[in-house]
Amino acid sequence: MENIQKKLQETAAFIRHLGVGEVDFGLILGSGLGELAEEIEDAIVIPYEEIPHFPISTVVGHAGQLVYGKLSGKFVLAMQGRFHYYEGHSMQTVTYPVRVMKELGAHSMVVTNACGGVNQNFAPGDLMLITDHINYMGNNPLIGPNDENLGPRFPDMSQAYNHEYRMKAKEVAEARNLHIKEGVYVGFSGPTYETPAEIRFVRTIGGDAVGMSTVPEVIVAVHAGLKVLGISCITNLAAGMQANLNHAEVVETTERVKEEFKALVKETLAVL
Ligand code: HPA
């Protein structure tokens, strides 16, 4: 094993040396949802390229920096931009920042994404609390020798997405009169969007939304013992349910709902 613990200690030491102290929540901000980091108070901003052992994000619309500070009274370490499997990173690389959150003391992670709606009751612009996921990415970040110091060999995924956190987010949404959805997120590797046949398959196997992220990070978060809250922004109807798909629409939809999204995350964080 290429000494992941030593790397994690080096990364964490570098981040701490810049003034990062206590961390309660790790935050992963998906496509178009990164603006939330601008609301973090007394922010310390750390570009990924400066962080030892961090990869560099290549996706347009992802800033590529860590932002640390207080949000809703909680110490958060936010990723403005994440790493995707389809960029060519290994699953271990994609999930390295989750290990770093844990190393810095986080007990929980809020993970967000932009995704396609498969459930016929969903519309673009809906927000969805992730109840569970299906790993259809053809890989798993825990494949390889298991380091018992990081977590168990066979992690239980029965409650990957914390029920209590989800109920609190739901209460916040209801109080805001926001008709929040709930559902199962199915992770594909991308970078192609799915085919209409794949979307019919997703519906058959119990999926409500599809995307190209989140699953690896949540697997590692569970392995590391982090409690997870997952929030998806349905940016489009999945393939075959609308005329065609493009990244511009994804960006447009996140732009349209970002204020609702930011309010939901902030108000939820306040009560977690
Ligand atoms: N499929 C996969 N990933 C996505 C989609 C989609 O329809 N929309 C945004 N990310």
C-alpha cells in the first residue's frame, strides 16, 4: 500500500498550517453549486494545486479550491469543485479529499451534485434528498488492500445516508415551502450522458436520479465513519425523457435554483 496515512498526515499538516482548525462538516459542492462557499465566514481559501497530494480538477464550472470557515455556526471545510472518475482519476484519487476531511476531524459530510431526473414526478430545478444509492460505476474506491486504521474491510452500507440528517433537511425544506423530493441516486462513470435504454434500466432497478459523482465519496465517507447528508439538484430530465442533454442546461438550472439550494444547506447545517 502506498502509505496513504503518511500522505494524509502531510496534507492535513499543510492545511492546518494555513490556519484551518476544528472541522465539523466536510462539504462537497457539485457543478454550479459552488457559490455556497462564498458565504463561509472568515474564509481561508486553499487552491487545490497548492495542496500536497491533491489532484487538479479539470471540469469547467468547478473552481478547484478548499474553503474553510464558519457556516451557520459550524466549522466547515468545503470543496468548491470535486474530482470525477471520468476525468481519469482513480477512485482513490476521487475520494482522497474525503479522507482528508476525516483526518482534519470532520464527523459528517454534506455532499451535493447536479444530476438527471429519472423519476417521472421530478422536474428540472427540483432538489432531492438522497435516500440511498446504486453503484453502477463499475468500480469501488475500497478495492485493494484494506487499511484497518481507515475503516473496516466490509463496510455496512445499510444506512449510508443518515436518516436523522435527512429528516432535519426535510423539515427545513417544508418550513421553506420547498417541495423537496427524495430518492435513490444511481452513479454512472460518465462522461457520456446515459442512453434512453440505460435510463429505462435505471428506472427498473429503482433509481430516481442519475449522475457521475457522489457514489465514490459516500462509500469512502461510510468507510471512514462519517455521517452523510446527500442533496441532488435535478438539472434536467434524463436521456429519452426530453429532447436532448447538454452541459449548458445543467449549468442554467443550477443557476436558477442556487438561492434555494444555498438556503436549504445553510438552514439545515444550523440544525444538525
Ligand atoms: N446524467 C448524468 N449526469 C448528469 C445528468 C444526467 O442526465 N445531468 C447532470 N449530471
